[in-house]
Amino acid sequence: DEDEDCDDEPMSYVFNGDWVDRGRHQLEVMLLILSLKIMHPKHVWLNRGNHEDRQQNLRTTKIGSLGFDRACTDALGAEEGRRIFESFQSFFEWLPLAARIEQKVLVLHGGLGPG
């Protein structure tokens, strides 16, 4: 029976950083991830990666790629884009660096640290 194969346990998801500095839809990606977290707070977990960092965002733009700072100003204009960028930076600073799944598996972003 198909119903017997159905698992009623809700699935949880860990988003493990590097959502920004990645192409032209990074602002939309952030809004989607935040919407998922708001809609499913007990099933969506967000870990900070090395690109959820002001200096990394600015460095990405400086080398000629589309950094998150520039993505915000391109989409929203100079003043509003800067305000949104700063708000996201405040949010990023509150994110955890790691998550533990079922007390067994440690999940953290591989790009953290000075290396």
C-alpha cells in the first residue's frame, strides 16, 4: 500500500552558507532562504559560510565579480541597496557557524578561517 510507504515525519534542511557572491540572483536566493526559515522555523537551519561576511563580499566585488554589496545596490539603488546590505550583514553576524544533526553529525562550512 502506498500510504504505508509514506513517511509523516517532517524533513529538516540545513543550508550551509555561501548563499551570496554567487551570480545575479543572490538577493532573491537570500529572500527565499529567509522565507523558508520564517515559514518552517523548526525544520530549516542556516549556517554561516565564509561569503556571509562583509570583507568577503567587498573582496568579491573588488576582484571583478558580482559581490553581494554590488548585487544589493544594482537591484535597489545606491542608498536603499547599502541599507539592505548592512541589514544582511547584521543578520549574518548572528548566524551559527555549525549545526549538529541528531547529536551525531557536525555540519560546518569548509571555507571558514584564515586559510
